[in-house]
Amino acid sequence: MSERAALSETSGEFLTLHELVRTAKINLSANIWDYLVGGADSETTVKRNRQALDSLALRPRVLRDVSRIDCTGTLLGRALRLPLLLAPVGSLESFAPGGAATAATAAGAFGVPIMVSSVTEPGLEATARAADGPKIFQLYVRGDDAWTDDFGRRARDAGYDAFCFTVDTAVYSRRERDIAKRFAKPWRQRAAGQFFQAGLSWDHVKRFKDKHDLPLILKGIATAEDADLACAHGVAAVYVSNHGGRQLDHGRGTLDILPEVVQAVGGRAEVIVDGGFSRGTDVLKAMALGAQAVAVGRLYCYGLAAAGEAGVMRVLELLETEIATSLGLLGATRIGALDRSYLHPATPVTAPHVLSAFPLLDLADEDDGGR
């Protein structure tokens, strides 16, 4: 069966995003499902990501010719089919054969970048070979400067467009869903060599920038102060993230963080954001607040677990449909036309949790998804 035929069949099978989520839940073991949807400690930050998104309503304009809608975007000078990228996720091989290579193939075929985690298989070079499109390599520092430099050279030689340090994991969090089940595989993989990550500083950022010519991104920025410091160090992009609620518990939702970061950056770098983005309207809210691109993590993993490469493609197709529909109903013909005038504070109508963007989702266990 050709990939196009497989995608066509998947498109007919999954007509909504929540159908992909449901199938992912069915396909994954309980341990891997909890690894995917869980957060740190009380999972308050996970919920606040969703609460921040749900606390903004949209203000539509009417009688504006929207017969032609443009959903495209750009990132680091590359044209994108959507202003999206696949966020770095560890242990992608737990969700589908091929892991990061499978996700990278889907991203390239659709026309968005993938940011490849250093703790997922099949590794830097093999994933790069599968990625027929823009790609970024993300590193957890697990060795000395020479070790880090080796990754910088390998990423450049493999054709990555940019390099990213994750900076919000100086201390590895307590993920109680995993701990309570004594499920340690992803934890051990992520935490090995944690001493070097704990020692990461702005001096390391400067040293890497001085030595390597790949555009540098810092992922895990959560304050205006650190955004300003990142720009002072010449980063190409500031990546607003709280690790999907998987690091610091009781942090702010990323959409609450985004405005102060955009203001602090002041156009000196591009701004990427992730954290609970699950629907097309979520993406548009971030773009209206000044983000250059939105990264999705758990969402594409649901697609990967549901149907492999075709499942990731289907997630992106459905997001594109939702974005185009919402743009037209907002009275906007392109994403770049959005600004804060399209947003209004609102009271959430649903109690926030990791899957509350999918009210029609019917999972057997009501405790799943961080309720």
C-alpha cells in the first residue's frame, strides 16, 4: 500500500482530533499512556496550560471577504504550510515503530519542521535522513563542553537548520504517575548525566554561540527577564515552554507567559510557544499574542500512537482545517492579520485538564488525562 493510499484511508477513519486521541489510548499500555499525558507532582501546571488557553475568547469581525484563506507561516526564514512545529519529545519509539524518524517523515511530507529530542530513537543522523524538510536538533546536556560540541558538529553535518538547548530541566522533576507505577524507563533515559544539565549557565550559551554557526534556540524560557537575557546572547528564537507541565509544578500557563516574553524580545528574536495547544483556535490565540510559531507535543504523539506516520499527518491536516475555518469566521484572511484586538478575557467553561480540549472524548477510565 502506498503512503498516499494509507493517508487517504486514515483521513477517512479519523474525522476529528479526539478520535485519534481515543485510538492512541487504546493502542498504548497504561504505563506509556501515563508517561504521555502526565505531569509533575499535582499536575497543576498541566491544568494551567489549558486554563490559560481557555481564558481567552475570540472577537470575530464580519463582512470581510474571506473567500481566500492563507494559513501559512515562517520560522527562521523557512516557509511553512502552517506556523507549527513538532516539539521535541523523548522516547517517541514508545509510541510507534520508527519513533522520531516516523514523525520526521510526516512533518516533512506535510510541510512543517520537527524539533528532534536528543533522548529519542533512532538518533540524530537517522532521524535527519528521514526528515525531508526543516529540522532542529534539541539537546539535553549530558556531558562536558567537548561532548556538547560534538553534538553541534553532528547536527550541522546532518543538515539541521538550528540547534536548541532545553533550559528548564536543571533538576529532574517528580512525575508521580510514573513513580507510583514504578515505571522508570523514560525517567532513567532522561535523567542520566543530570549533573551537566544542572550546571548549564549563560556562559555555556555564549561559548556555544561563539563556537558554532547554527542558529541557537533556548527552550524553557518562562519570564521576561530570561527572554531579555536570551536576546542579549544573540539567540535566533526564544522558546516559551514549561515542559508541558512536566517540570516545575504550580507554574504559569504558557499563554499567560507569552505576552511578557513577546514584549521583552521586542523583535530581536523569533518567539515559539508550546504548552497544551490542542486545537486550531489555540494556535490562533498564540499568534494573535505575537508568537512566530506554535509547537505541539502530546497532540502529534496521539497521532503517532494512533496510526504512525499517517496519524501525525492526520493531526496536522485536522489542525489546518480548524485553523482555516476559525480564520474565516474571525474575518481574517491570513494568520499575520491577527492581533490582540481579536482576543477578549473570558471565564473557562470546562474544568482544565490535559484532555479538556476534547469534550466528546469518551475514555473508559474517567481518571485518565489528569482529571
